[in-house]
Amino acid sequence: MGGAKGEEKPSGADDCCYQFGNKSAFDLKAPKKSPLALRMFVFAMTMLCGISICSMCMKQLGSDGWSRIVKIEVVEQPCNKSTVPPSEVQFVHYPQPIAYSREECKCNPVRFFAIISSQRSGSGWFETLLNSHVNVSSNGEIFSTKERRSNISSIIKTLDRVYNLDWNSSASKNECTAAVGFKWMLNQGLVANHVDVVDYFNQRGVSAIFLFRRNLLRQLVSQLANNHDRYLKQLNGTHKAHVHTKHEATILAKYKPRLNTTTLIWQLKQADEYTRDALENLKSTRHITIYYEDLILNRTKLFDVLDFLQVPRRKLVSRHVKIHTEPLSEHIENWDEVYSALNGTQYESFLNAADYII
């Protein structure tokens, strides 16, 4: 029952296929009485040939090759930014923290901000108000530590951690944060590195909230009182820059500084120019400017800030209690001298300002 003369019979996996194709191997006329059996036999032989060929292919590919064939890679779809207006794209971010996953909030956009201010301008109170919002994380004075502001490289490294949501603080909302930032005082490396900071803010899409105080005389009184308590620690041996009870506020408010009227106008002028220069150097960033007095007298001004950050309007609260709530004449020891020194000058309005009303 051999093949044609001179034809070589294949071996291995091709043997079964060869036999199936060779008319002399099976007499196709014989099984006329049982066509079903023949069909079953042909089907079985076909399956055996297919399995044999696949087996040899898998051996040649190896396990790695086979896994490459059957592996289906799931590609994570990027967040949809089509709903963001073109003018806002630069300021919308989707951070991917190293320490944790944002999970279901990974496609919730995040805005970057920085509260730019100076000491005793109400920035601590203002920041607690922002942090009472469920989607806002403001991480305090991160550059109060000198090492973080020692050079621009340290500053940028710190900023990157904050805006990547890898900065851990009590204010961090983590997964569902919609706006993240911190408080930056002008004298904490900001003025000294303003050129590089502006470049960073504009490249990373960071918005600046300028918070300052109009009444520089009240700011000076607050600074002197704070410095006094820093050394005396009047509250059970503890210095507190901000207080949470009226009792604590009353204790700190008892101190009445005596101002040097000889240098007073020069001091006020220096503080005013310092702030103006800073605003001029930082004005090319996306920013909003607000004043402490406006927030005290009209709390709806806070909605302007929330709108600026593109977060939902909410009622904001703070546990901070204002320390100096009386007219300045009750908080300055040599009030008559101060009044005489400033009356009739460009700073005369500071004498009668009523920003102490809450």
C-alpha cells in the first residue's frame, strides 16, 4: 500500500497528513456502505494533524512567545479634558501621587495655588477658612524651614512634592482634593527668587492669591505683640501665634507696645514699598488680590476666592479668635504720640480705621 514510485514518505507530524492525502493508503470506494463512519474517521485524522502541528509550533515559540501571543495588555484611558475651556487647560492638573492612588478621584481636576502674604496679615485665619472646604488642601508655611528655601533647587523640589499631592499634612484631603497649595511669606525666599518662582508658576499653572493688609499700623502692632509673646510665652509657657478662645485672646491683648515715633513713618513706608515691589514682581502670574480688611467686613469676598480656584461655593469657618478687637488707641501705650506723628500724613487713615469690627 505504498506511495508512488520515487516518492519519499514524510515523517513526524506530517506523516498523518501524508497518509490522508495518499489514495493508496485508504480505499475510498470501500466504505460506501458506511459513509458516516468514514466522515468520522476523516474528522478524527484532521484533528490529530492539527494538534500535532500546533504542538510543534508551540515548542518552536517557547513559553515566552506563547505568552506574548495570548497576553492582552489593558491600557489605562487618559482623563477627558475636552470639557475644560482652552483658557483653563494650563491650570487643570491630574496628579499621580507616589504614596497612594487617587482611586475614583483620579480624573477629578486639581488646581494649584499659593497664598502670598506677609506676617500678621490674617493669612493664618484665611488659610483655616480655605481648609474648611472639603476639597481644598492648604499646607501651611512650608518654607518656614530654612533648608527648603536655601536655594531655588530646594524650593522647586518642595513645590513639586506639594503639587504632586505627596506633601503630607493635617490639611491634606488626598484623593479628592480639587485645589492644593500652601502659604508663602514674602521673606521666606520668595522675593529673593521671584524670577525663578514666576517662571515655575507660569510653567506649572500655579495661581497666586495675594493677601495683604491695608492698615500697616495695625499690622505693626500685631507683629510687636506676637514678638513679645514669643519670648514671654504668656499662655501657660506656650507661644501661640493664633488663639482659639476669647480668654486666650484677652491675655495676649493686654500687652500694649510702645512705638518709636521717630522711625514710625519710615517703618510704614518701608513695609508699603516692600509689598508693592513684591506685587509688581509677581503680577505676571495668574493671581487675585484680596485684603484682610475686606474679608473681615464682607465675608462674601471669600466666594471670589472659591470662584478663582474653581471649587464649589461653601460656607467657610475658622476656629481662630481675633486678638486685637479694640480701636488702636486701646492697643498702643503711647497713643497720643503716635496720633500726633501720623496725623496729617499719608498714613493718617490708619489712625481711625475700623477693621477691628467682626
